[in-house]
Amino acid sequence: MEKVSVETSAFRVDIDADGVAHLIFQPAGGMPVLDLDGHRALAGIWRRLDEHPKVKVILVESAGKGFCAGGDMAMVETMLGSQQVRARVMAEARELVRGMVDCGKPIVAAINGAAVGAGLAVALLADISIVARGAKLIDGHTKLGVAAGDHAALIWPLLCGMAKVKYYLLLCETVSGEEAERIGLVSVALDAAQVSGEALAIAKRLANGSPAALAHTKRSLNLWLQAAWPAFEASLNAEFMGFAEADAREGLAALKEKRAPQFGTSQP
């Protein structure tokens, strides 16, 4: 396999002989998370792979015990204390979503275990998502005290309808892989042992397809996402404004102390 240079330990990219770029979250056996460097690298990788002459399709998978838990606590703590960092991470969150939507090459996700935060955004913005029935899809923004802003307002209503979206996002309810397939949030749910093989088989089928036909079909369908872009921008701005407020500090403290948050009581 040809390796793509990535300046982060959060994931690696290998390109196989069929033109499948394997974006693999790491570490092996652990829970993949993103620090500030990992978040920046993930945001920028889609354009690089879209422009790579040997890449025909992108397969996102994990070597860890979960798919990806998103930003780590140190990253969130830094955001709480720095407007400059919040602005940087907000721009990267926009770049990540825009990069996946605009990427002309098909993106397939193989989702085992937990997918949270930016990891969940990657899982659900993939063009085809293969998920383990027992996987856990978690958008925990409101539990942290900030708006659900990194992808949900853009794509969840199109995938599963507003009633389900509000239920899961406002309550921060965990969605199992089986339930995600039932409501249309993912493409296919399988037993965990079947996920990787099926996702790879689909990626290879796409790699053998017409690049132009696939790219034009994807771009045409993603006009629905372009139409919803103002909603995404509003949610993204609301999320990062929230990181400057007391509820976000209380949400992070509650998460670290493994207790229920007490919103509305913390002093600015």
C-alpha cells in the first residue's frame, strides 16, 4: 500500500492497489480521539484525497475499539479558554463538512463501536455508511451545554426527519446501529463481524465504477445539502458561541466528574 503523509497520530491513510484510500482512526485497540492536531488534519484530508490521482474511493474505518470519540477533553478545555482556538476549530469544523460534501470521490464508512462528535460527523456524512447493529451513535452537544452544530442540522433532517432529529439531538439519546438503520440515519446495519468486509466490498465496487458518473451523481444529490447550508452555518455559529458561556464549562466539569450537569446555575 502507498501511505499518505499525515501529521497526526489520530489516523493514518493507506492507498491500496484498487485505488481505495483507507482512512483508519487510531490507536489500535484503544478509543480513537482527536486532539487539536488531529482535528486540523481530519478537516484538511478530504481535499487532499479528492485531488490524489491514485484515489478512486475513500473508506473510513477504525483500528480501535470504537469508531472515533471526537475531540478529547484537553481540546475542549483549550476551546473554553481561548477565543482564538474556538475560531480555529470552528473554521476546521466547517472545512471538514465542506470537504466531505464537495469531495467528488465516494466516501464509505465502516462503523463499529462508538461514534461521537467529529467522528459521528464523518460517519454520517459518508455517502454510504455500514454500521454494526450494536454500535452507538451519540451527538452529545446539548449535554455538554452547546448547540448541536458540527453536522447535525445539515444532514439529520434529510436522513431521518425532524421528529426523530429533535428527539435524539435535544435529549442526547444514544442511537444504536440497528435503530439508526430503521430510521434511515445510516445505509446498512450488520453484525459487527460483517461490517469491515461489507464496507470494503462496497468500496471496491465503487472503485470499479465510472468516476465521472459517480462524481456527478454525488454532486447532484448533495445539492440538497447545499440548500440546507444556511442552517448548518447558523448551528455552527451557535455551537461555538456556546463554548464561551458558563453552561459549556459546567457541561465539561460534569463530564469529568461523571455527574449530571446543573445548567443555568454556574456563574459566567
